[in-house]
Amino acid sequence: MKGTKLWYRPIGLALGALAGAAAGFAFKQVWQLVSGEDDAPDATDEERGWGEVLAAAALQGAIFAVVRAAVDRGGAASVRRLTGRWPA
């Protein structure tokens, strides 16, 4: 089992990078839909209020967590189908 975990690590890292990119894209699309603006506010943007900044951060965090979990779970399930063992 330890061997499966060892060779899965680089695959997991690559999947994590893809998950980050997918989450960033998804967040941008959702933010445009929700707010009608192209870019989410930065925390240091003086012209944006606390509520807007915190709402954007919460939405971004939630989307990232869901995408990351889905990609990690899908990768582990794929390894199990290929090898018969769960990688973790």
C-alpha cells in the first residue's frame, strides 16, 4: 500500500494544480454572474466595502474547496480502479 501512495504523490500534485486552475476559472465565472463585474474585489481595495470583500473571499474559498475535493476524490477513485488499491 505504501508504494501506491508514493507514486500517487506526483499525480496528486499535478491534480492539485489543475484543481486550482479550474477553481479560479469557476470562481471568475460565478463572480461575474453574481455581481455583474469582471473582477472580484481585492481585500485592500479602498473603494469596496467589507461585505463585498468578505463575500467574495467566502465564495472563492468555498468553490476552491469543492473543486479540490472533487478532483482529489476522482483521482483517488481512478487509482483504485486501475490498481485495486486506494492511494492514501
